[in-house]
Amino acid sequence: MAAAMGRGKKLQERVPIRRTAWKLADLVVLSLLLALLTHHATSLLGGAGAASSRLAVTALFCEAWFTLLWLLNMNCKWNPVRFETYPERLSERADELPAVDVFVTTADPELEPPVVTVNTVLSLLAVDYPSGKLACYVSDDGCSPLTCYALREAAAFARLWVPFCRRHGVGVRAPFVYFSGSGAPEHRAANREFLQEWAFMKNEYEKLVSRIESAEEGSLVQSDGEFTEFLGAERKNHPAIIKVLWDSSKCTTGEGFPSLVYISREKRPKYHHHFKAGAMNVLTRVSAVLTNAPVMLNVDCDMFANNPQVILHAMCLLLGFDNEVHSGFVQAPQIFYGALKDDPFGNQTEVMYKKLGHGFAGLQGIYYNGTGCFHRRKVIYGVAPDCTTHFNPKGQFSEIRSASSPCCEELKLKLGDQKELIESAMSVVSGDMLATPVVDWSNRIEVAKEVSACSYETNTCWGQEIGWVYGSTTEDILTGQRIHAAGWKSALMNTNPPAFLGSAPTGGPASLTQYKRWATGLFEILLSRNNPILLSICKRLQFRQCLAYLVIDVWPLRAPFELCYSLLGPYCLLANQSFLPKSSEPGFSIPLALFLTYNMYNFVEYMDCRLSARAWWNNQRMQRIISSSAWLLAFLTVLLKTLRLSETIFEVTRKDKSKSDGDGSADEADPGQFTFDSSPVFIPATAIAILNIVAIAVGVWRVVMATGAGEDSGPGIGEFVCCSWLLLCFWPFVTGLVGKQGSYGIPWSVKLKAGLLVAAFVHFCNFTSVPSKH
């Protein structure tokens, strides 16, 4: 295939990343973890007292978990690879490029303003790819006439914007980025004609933004006939609304742009809408009966195309392997624009992508991250890789069918019996990569509404074996696992400049809300029949890929272990006991060496990724905060759901950085400072901050007042270091305790609840304490 598409030249190259020194460091940390486990096991076998035995067992249990986590990380990072792509080698074969359907999802016009969505859509409409082979579908789960109006206005602006970008080779094609500078691009300054056109385009964009921001929902519905379908529509109770805002097939000029379709799927109170996964499945079906592109790209509404050749890069990976099993989907890293310096909230995940992401790529493939991903439609339909498509020397796609290739009747049972949908599915499954899209869309709108109805998925395999998988708020990880379990592989696409850029949440509430949502979905996966262990045993998920998935899937399970371990230090100071070797004992060097080596390892990882020491510290600090707050709350939420005492709620994070999580003026003054609200997610972390202050104070008081008679059983320097380290990690909560009320201060309701938890823990410590002799 690569030879045919690139005339004898490879479209992609798989390059192993050497990490010999890192492997040695992995083994050093592992050996120290095992040594610490051995020390605690020896102390138990040596006949320690009852109180010391309980502490040793608890520490041993937690440290065994940390050792398992380290082994999982070692497995994932052991054989990293990267892919080089050569899009220029596709330039002569544009007529053989497959069509692509682009999906953009938005759910709330308040948290995800229409202007943000419009910029994402405009950047995608203007990418370097044949316009007739692109179609953009926007899913609006908020059923907002404002979003629909904004997209209609964007379509009008795109008639000017797309040709302008292509004529002048604009690098970043999201207007808000392109026009963010104070003047025209310097390299064009000498061209008077360009300057005039640039000024005109900027003025038109400003008018577009003004129209969108000044539009009112009520007046749109009442005065504009195009929005009468929204009249009386409620967000969770309305019929399907589908509008073709631009049909590229009717463009008579040479400089057209891709088709644009607005979709708000039907919602009824008695049907579960399955959050984003449900929206993606509707987009898949609607696009199937309209354009039926064999490749689908999905992006979040805030992830604009930052590289105009992004689709060509993806095609190098989708078409560049001799066997398409190696590229069931192609994932671009999630990178953020306008990110706060030094990542104060630990949500940019840059090191995670560079270290774990490349490691995943060296196994069965990178995980699906929910945005910036190119899927083969046939893979989403559940087709096994046994039925693969090859590219023959004559430049034509040919299919190798197998017994597992689904027939028409099987597709009806799985996809539903809608005629046009089955016909389009048969075309894709048969390996037709150059399918001709529907010319007259007007006859297909009612069909599209039919397949976007709430009841369409009843008695089908949508959300199970077909499409985006239901049962978790992290439908991306779950769907990626399902694809890998079918035997497909995936590829990580790294481009320069980055393919997509998105908006990272800022402030304490938004960051922790996002991590809570992710962790909730991951724990749901672990407790379901789709967990990677079962998929590895029963299906075709490779064993090492299963272990790699567990690195991410166990995020919420880390919370109880890390919380338990973090309480050992305060407990020892309050109860006058110890769980670590004293400085005078031979075993003291083990936890000390482990503490220094582990933190140095992580520090060097950040330096290797060209990040600052401050970024390293912020992420270390946030790791402790997230574990004891967002992950812990997610763990409890899913447990309550499992016991049928609660339901999972999908929480959307704010995408508009101009609006804060708390007090607007405060956030504008220092957007990198931690902010708080009355959410329960802040209670455990606040309690830990208070507890460590109390524990250190009690421990210091005992040291000052002690005469030395109780030194052997009491805490040592190790416990003081643990509490001091935790206090440094939770320092934003310490400052929040004394901060003035508002977004920078912890609300009194949170302080009170945290104080009650601390009082209960101190009372427990008093029952089990060893009295000091002085």
C-alpha cells in the first residue's frame, strides 16, 4: 500500500526510541521498592508488638500496591516508538485519497461558548485536503439555537476564510489565533494587496464574533424562520434537529469548502442518552446515510486544527502500512494552547503523553483519547481485522474476505434495519475506500432523523459491539480497549507543529471536576465485563497491552491506597508510634534512598521533556491532591452506583477561559492560583492539610517535652518527613484555610466538614496511642 500511494516511497516509518539508561533507573527503583517490602515483612516475622504489627501490615499492603504500579509503568515504558510521516508523498495521488467525515461535539453553550466551537469548525473546514472529500458534522447536545446560528454565520464567513487561508498558506487556521497578534504577519508586510485582504478578513471575523455574542436565543427562535424547530424544545426533551448549513456538492466556484451539518439528536426523558458516546454513535449513523466516508475524525469543540496538513499526516499512517490492521485508528496527542506557565493544576499531561504514550505505541498501540482521533468506519462497525483491505500494485483497493466478514443480515441485527444505513455499511465493510457520497442530501434528511431517534438503538448492538461503547463516562478509553480487543492496532501521530491544540481547564474546581469525571469512568470500566483483564483472557487484547491499560484504568483504585499511606505519618505522630525505620537503624537508608531516587527519576523525566523544575513540582503536588480528592470521590461515587445508591453524572468542564470558576476578578489577577468552592471534592484534601498541621504540632510538642524514655516506640524522623512532605504538597489548601472568603479561600462549610473528619481521626489515634514517658 505504501509503495502504491507514495510511488515507491514509504508514507510512514516506525522508529524505536532507545532508553537504556531509563531501563536501568527503572530497575533501581524497583529494587528499592522490593527492599522496603522485604524490610517490613522481616519486621513482621521478627515478632513486632501488636500496634507495630498493624502498622507494618498496613505499610506492607500499600507498598506492595506501589510496587505493582511501578511494574505496570515499567511494562508500558519499556519499548517506546514514534512514527515519522511524509505527507508530501501523497501530493501526486490526491484523487486516491479517501473521504473523511469530521465530527465536532459540544454539549453546553454556557460552558462551551459557540465562538469556541466556531473557531474549531473553521480550522477544520480550511485544512489542506480536497474539499469534496470532507464533511463536518457538529453535534449539539445542548440543543441550542445560539450554537446553530453561530454555525450558520460561520458557514457564511468560511466562504471568505477558507480561500484566504489556501491562497496565502496560513499556518494556523483558527481565526482567533491567527488574528490574536497586534498586526499583520511580518513576512507579508511588504505585500500591500495581502495587507488589505488581511485587514478585511480581520474586520469580517470581528463582525462574526460580534453577531454571535450579541445574539439572543429568544429573539432567534421568534424572528428567524430557520430556527422554528427549536421553539418549545427542551435540552433533554426534543425531536431530532438536523440542518445542512453548507453543501459542498452545490458549490460552483473553484474555491469551495467542505460541507457543514448541524445535528441535535432526539432526546426523551424515558431514554438514556449515554452522554458523549451516544452523541458519537448518532454522528456515525447520520454521516453514514449522507456522506459515508470510510474515515472519521472526531474532535472536541475546543480542539482546533493547528496543523493544516493534519489529515494528510493521518493518511500516511492509515494508508502507509502493508496491512491496515496496524492502524485501526490514529491518535494525535492532546496538547493545549494558552496553557498556564509551569502547569500549576497538573492537567496538561505532557509528560504522560511523551513517556506513556510512546510506550503504548510500542505495544498494540496508543489508547484512544476521545479527541483528535481518526477512526476507520469499518472498525467502529465492529469488523474484525481478519477482513482486511490491501492496496494492489495497480493503485486499487482490494478486500480479503474471511468467514468473520459480516453479511447483510448480520449487519441488520447489529446496526438496525434502516435500509440506507445498511447499504452504506455494506459499502464500507466491503472495502470501498473511494465510495461516492450522496449527491442530493435533501432526500436523506428524514432518513438521518430516523437513525438519530432515541428508539433506533433498541435491540441493536450500538454501544456494545458497535460504535462508541456505553457504560462509562470515559467512553474513549473503553472504545479503544474494545477495538484493541478485536485485534486491531493503533498508531500515535506526532506532527510539527502539533496536529490539534485544545483548552485546558483552569482553577481548582474545573481541574478536579475533569479528573473526577475521568476517574469515575475508569473505575466503571474496571468493574464491568469490558475491563482489560477479561478482554485479554477472552478476546485478542495482548497481555502487555492489557497491563498498559491498567496503568490508566487503576487511577481511582490508587486513591484508597495513597490515602491510607498518607495517613500513616500523621497517625504515628498522634499515636506516638512508628512505621518507618529509625535513623539509627540499618534499614533507614532504604526509604530514604527510595524517596530521593523516585523523585529524582520523575524530575529528570520532566527535564527530558524540556519542562521546568516548577512544572515538575506542580505536577507532583497535584498528583497528591488529585488522588486524595478527585480520584477518591470518583472511587466512592462508583461504589455507591454499584450499590444502586447513586447515579453517575456527566460534568462538563468550562472551555471559555475568559470566565472563571469562582470570582472573576480574582482569577484574572492570578489565574495560576488554586481556587475553591463548596464542592465535596475539596473536603478530603482540606482534612489532610489540617491533619498534618495538627500531627506535626503534636509530634514537635512530644519531642520538646520527652525525656527519652519512650523513644524506641515513638515516631522518628521518617514520620516527620512524611508529614512535612504532605504539608508541602497540600500547601494550596493550607493557604486556602487562612485565605479570605471567595475563590481563593476555602468555604467555611468545607472547613467544618474537614474539621469533623480530623477530630474523628484524632479521637481514633488517642485510643491506640502509646503513652509517652517523661
